[in-house]
Amino acid sequence: MSLKNLSAPSKTHKYFFNNLKDKRIFNIYNKFEKNLKLNENFIVAVSGGPDSLALAFLAKIYSIKNRLNANFFIVDHKLRKNSSNEAKYVKNLFKNLSIKIDILKWNGKKPDHNIQSIARKKRHSLLFSQAKKLNIKNILFGHHLDDLFENFFIRMIRGSGLNGLISFDEKTQDNSINFFRPLIEIDKDDLIYISKKVFGDYIEDPSNNDDKYKRVKIRGLIKNLQLEGLDRNKFKLTLQNLKYANQVIKFYSKKNIINNSNFYNKKKSIILSKEFFDHPKEIVFRSLTEIIRAMGKKYYPVRGRKLDKVIDLINNSKSFKITLGNCIIKKVNHSVIISKELKTS
């Protein structure tokens, strides 16, 4: 990438590109650009931590260089007393660099358990709504290499299957909205370096040091494993091999849906043939999960235990009718019919 050929008419643009003269930042940006490969407008999810501030910097340069519109949003979860002040502080950091960032507020009753997981879902929901409103199909998140490792161990403790264990990917999609994680190959230390160098400061989330949260406990576990010889590069290789296996399962699950399911009743229902279930359990599980998620228009798939019970019913009952994931599922003879549940007021 040549800086001489880049047009940066404003002082802000010049400031951003001048930071690329730092060799470490220059190399990080090149890795970021290689990972992203996006030629459409996008949203950047910001939290105020070093990860998201570094993401904002890298994404801003990418948008200027590729003449794209980058929209920045920070979610105020209102879970801590200082959350609103922190959001305003981040907004001022961006304002100093002439970057517009909007605050999305989570109003209403807050959870008293499973807080981090629910907050993450709400954050995604708010960003998803903005993407729809702005007619933008791409959202960038600041997840990095350490998040990849943490997610693996969290999912393992929960008893997740293969798809859950490697669920953090560089790109995922939901209802035609693309979720990008272009920092997934970048170390947190590099992100801290960028945020300090460019913004001069960042917000340290106190929950990152509160061991009542599972993610914090996992973080400590990983540090201990590293002291005992856990090799990060070999761990990455293991995750990559698992990802290859997962791609094979996805391929055959998609093929099963195409070959053994059909829409009817003006696409309000879908019928699954007997052959749909004549596959290894994981193929059936994945295929059925995707159909229920799509028909029920749910962001997250239904829980595995509930779906296992449905599969047992299908295999062992002549007929039944239940609701799951905003869908009505019923078995008639050898066929299974899935329809979207109609809500009554």
C-alpha cells in the first residue's frame, strides 16, 4: 500500500494516515485490510475499549482508502452507573477526530442473571436494527484473537457441539446482514498499542476484572494453561482443522435441506420428507435448526436440548404437534410440517 497515492484532504484524514508511518501500525493495518476485503458501506460497533477503538481507527482508514461510508455506533447498556458518561466520553474522543458516532441506548428492565450474554444479544439487536434502517448489510465487530480462544473454552464448558466451538468466524451472516470480525487474527497487545497511539486513551470495563463472570474465569484459565505450555499457534491450527470439519457438515446439511424439503401454502410452511431424517444425527440436527431459525425469523437458533427432544419425537412418534422457535412443528404420517407460529393479540 502506497501512502503517496492516497487522497486525504482533511486534517483528520492526514492525522489518520500519518499514524501509518508507524511500522507496527502499518503492519497491523495491512493484516486488517487483507482480512476484511469489503467493498460496501458498513457499520462499526464501538464499545470504548482498546479493541473497538483500534477497530474504529483501522475501519476509518479503510473507508477513506476505499471511498466507503463507515457508520459508528456505541451501545449504552445502562448496566452500570457510569455507562452513559462513558458513552459520552467515547463520543467526545471521536468528535476530537471529527468522526461522528451515535449512541444507541438499551432502555427498559435489565436482567439479574446471565447478564453478559443477554447484553451481547441486545447489542446485536440494536445494531441489526440500525443496519436495516440505513440499508447497510455489513457490521464490523472488534473481536480479536484472545476472544477466539475464550469463546472456544466457554462453549466447551457449556457442552457445545462442533458448530458452537468454532462459532467465532471472520464472517457470519444472519438475515442477509454480514457480521465481520477483521481483528480475529490480531493480538490484543497490538490493539492496545493502536488505541493509545491514536486516541490517547480508552475505557477499561471493570467487569473484565470481576471473576463472577464466566468469561473472566476462562481468561484466567487460559493464562494458566499458557504457563503450562499451551501453544497459541498449535491451538489456532486445531481450531482451523475443526473449522474444515465443520464446513463438511454444513455442506451436507445444506444439501439435505435442498433435496428433502419443499415449501407449500405460498411459502408459509415447509414440509420435510422421510429422507430428510435418513442422515447422521449431526446433519439432521443442523438442517432442522436452520429451517426452524429461518421459518421462525429468529436471530439465534433454538437450544440444542429442545431440538434433541423434537428429533426424538419425530423418530419415535406417529404424530404430534408442538411449538418451538416461533414455529409450529407437526408430524403427519411420515412427513414433518413446519409453519411460522401466528401470534394472537
